[in-house]
Amino acid sequence: MSGTVTPSFSLSATGRTAGYLKVGDSTNSSGWATFHLPIINLNSGSAPKVLVIGGNHGDEYEGQFAAADLAAKLDLAKLRGQIIVIPCLSLPASYASTRLWPTGENFNRLFPGDENGSIAQKLAHYLATELIPYCDAVVDLHSGGRGHYFFPSGTASVPTTGDGAASLLDNVTAWQTEYAIIFPSQPRTNVTALLPGFAAAAGKSIFTAELGGAAVATARSVGIAKRGLAGVLSRIGVTSSGEDKPELRTKKFVDMRAPEAYHNAPEAGLYENLKPAGSAVRAGELIGRIHFTDSPNRPAVDIQANCAGVIGVIRGYPRVKVGDCIAVIGPVRETID
């Protein structure tokens, strides 16, 4: 339980209730301050209970639009359970148009949090000890932020073998996107420090997606996010929208689990995407160039595909350093082993 974060209303309240998660704070301008994070409760008084999160990273806006739209427009007559919506989890980062909080914290790396830590750590602790245990399913909406653009896709970014693998692969198809992207566990990262990994380890049903990015929330990408979220909620059974028709479910997977899927900048410069996300490419095919605009006589460096497949991720922000990810490519599969 958290002693430093409290909701401004009871989660057991039925109907639509809007308010804040109130977090103890102390600032230069107010020694006894309270940080307010908006939260909306849509509750028919029954199960299942679903937590919907936008803005886990501040500069990922498609999910923030989709979550806010859901909270404002859901027809309560179609509600068959409870949906708790946090439209923007990393609100200070969203205001700053950055992935990380102004403190430098990545919210998606903070679990299980710290009841007596920073604002972000207190919120992570509250989610870990109260909201996630309370819910049956967690929906975490992402996009590529400034750094990347994803071909809009449902994703599974926790291990796809062993316990829970089958349900994860079933869940990822509920987004109704053209492809579903399958990631490996992130190297050198404790998977349970991530919000979806923590929730999965707690036995919750997890739905994640990457729905665009490059810090540009287009009508297309936001529309995909809204339709995908409606399909997920229908699949869970918390709404009766009828959006999740079997013929619309994702049937193809882009498998990005191989090491050669990831392409990193070999030099610092300005990266030019030569192929759009969603393109099919051959191994060795030219996919981009690094330009050196501060060196008038230096030619650009060509970047070739390490492997054949579909480009699921391209670079969003052209300025790159050595080691920055500039593309991710994977083969298309009908099934995932």
C-alpha cells in the first residue's frame, strides 16, 4: 500500500468519476505541495477491471489522445466492467515534449517504485502496489516518441516462450493492426522494472502497442490507436462495442528477436531514412545514409539492411550518435514459435 499517493475519489464509485492521483511533494515555491495526476474511473460495478495508460513516455502522444478520447466518450451503456484511465502517466515529460521526466527518470524503468522517492517513483510504487494488483488487465499505449517511428503495430516485448507466451501472442492480435511486432527481452534490462514486465510477472493480462512516433501524432496514427484500443477492450470483454471482429485481427507477425534485426549508427551525423516503415527489404539493400553536414567534403555513409524482412522501425529524429538505433527489421511470420 502507498502512504504517499492517494486518489481523490473511491475506485469503487460507479458511473464516470474524474479526479486526480494526489502525490506528496515539496518544491522551492511550496514546501507542502501536492502533485496532481489526472485519472478517470469508468465503472459499471462488475468485472473485468482494466487499467489503460497513455503517456508512459512523455513524447509519445498517440496513446495520450486515444486514452483521453476513451475517457471522455465511452458510452457507459456499453461498459461491462471497470476501466481506469490515466491519459498521461508522465505528465511533466509530456509538457516538456521529452521521453524522460525533467528529473531524467524513465518511468518505464522504475518498477516497483519507491514510496518515499521522487514523484515518478512514488507513482510507480502506487501502480505496483495498488492499481496493478486491483486490475485484471493492463493496457499500455506507446509510440516511438521523437527518436523513432514504428509501423503502427500491436507488440509483445516480454518473453514469448514459457508460461504466458500463448496469451501474449493472442493479446497482441487484438490491436487489429496490419502487423504485430515481436521483440526480444531488452538486453541488460531487468524486464520486471518495466511496467508491462512488472504487470506480467504479477499475472495480469498485458496489451501493449507501438502506434507511430517521430513526435508527430497524425490523424492516421491516432485513428489506429483509437480503433486498436477499442478492439482490445472488446477482446477483454469490458466493452460491448463490437469493434473486435475476427476478420480484423492481426494475422502477421514481424519477428524482431534476432540480433541482426537491430541497426545502429556506426558514426555520429544526420541520418536519412531511405525506406518508409512497413517496407519489405532484402539483406544488403540500402535503407539509409548518415550525412556529415559539418564536413563539406566528406561523403555520406550508406547503411544496408543486415537481414531480409519488413522495416518495423525507422529513425524519427535525424541527429544520431554512435550506437543510436536507426532501424529495426524482421521477417514476417504467420506464427511465432
